[in-house]
Amino acid sequence: MMDWISQNSPAITALTSVCTLFVWLFYAQLLYLNFRRQRQPKIIINRGFGRTLQARCVISNMSPEPIFIEHIVAILHTDRGALSKDLIDFEVSPDEREEAGRLIETTRQGPMLSGSYNHIGTFHDIIGRILRFHGLSSDDFQSIDGRTLQSIELRVIAVYGSEDSPVGAARTFELTMGESGEALVPTRLVTRRYASRPRRHQVRKWIRDLDE
């Protein structure tokens, strides 16, 4: 056995070096993936204070760094297509806008610190604002022109830390009516993140659609 090891020691040494290299590469990959996961932006969209239309739409920044919110878009899906509205600015009259002394009184655009959260109103108010923007009103999941309201999708467009490319988050809640009354049911367990390079292209498309 010892003679065989002595005769093949160069090959054994080379094989050991290759195995050691693969082990180091494996651990380096784990460290990189862990570091990348910790540095990625994470925006959470959820409902708070109940699961009916009176629940508040809560946006949380669970990223390691602050984010700058640029747009908050609500999309109301119906049986006749989708209706959308950018909710970044508060719904105020021209007189109220002139009297507002601070920017925070007129818009939700601005920085959100890491670990902070805020709500943008109840889902009932959000749906009402979308319908008013399109000249409609609703009553029990049906608009005045007969559309059946099916779900509401919330999208957040933000800039993360010192990055230039925008990131996004989206979550959809189905509008259902059960024995206990109306309910908001999320279609996914978690908020969908748009932080990878391909998904950031989708976020930029969202912005272009808003500018049209």
C-alpha cells in the first residue's frame, strides 16, 4: 500500500489540490449568495388591521438600506379589463394643495428608512379612488357601469440605496365574498420582488407606462 502511494504521490497530490479547490469554491459561493441575499432590497406589501376592505394597505421596507419611493400604483382588475391609478400623491383639492406647507402633506414620494413601514389608506379608499379617477363608483364589488371587481394589485417602484436602476415590489389581493362578508385574499404568500436584472426591466416598463 505504501509503495503504491509513493508511486502515485504526484497524482494523489494533484487530486487533493483539485478537491480542496472545489471545497473553497463551494464555500465562497455560499458566502457570496448569503452576502447578496442580505444586500438585496426587500419591500413588503401587506394588509393590516383585518382582512376586509377596511384593512389598511401597509408598505414596509425590510431592506438593509433606505429606499426612495417614486411611485405607488394600484391596479383594479375587473371582468372588463384593468383600471389603474398612481397613488403617490394625496387626493386633495387645489385649495388644500396651496395651503399645504410641507411636501409630506401632499405626496408619499420620499425616503423610507430600513425597518420602517407606513400605510397608504384602506383598500376600500384605494378602490374608490381608482374608480373616481375613471369616472366610476362601486357597490358590493360591482361598478356603476356593471363591471365586476375581481382583484386589486399594488405595485411599489423605488430606488434602493445608492443604485440608479429602480426596483419594484408587487402583490395582488383577490376580492371575495364569503359567508362572513367581504374579504381580501392574497394570491401569493409573499410579496413578489423585482430586484434582479431581468425584473428591473419590467419595473422600467411600469414607469414608461405611467409616463404615457
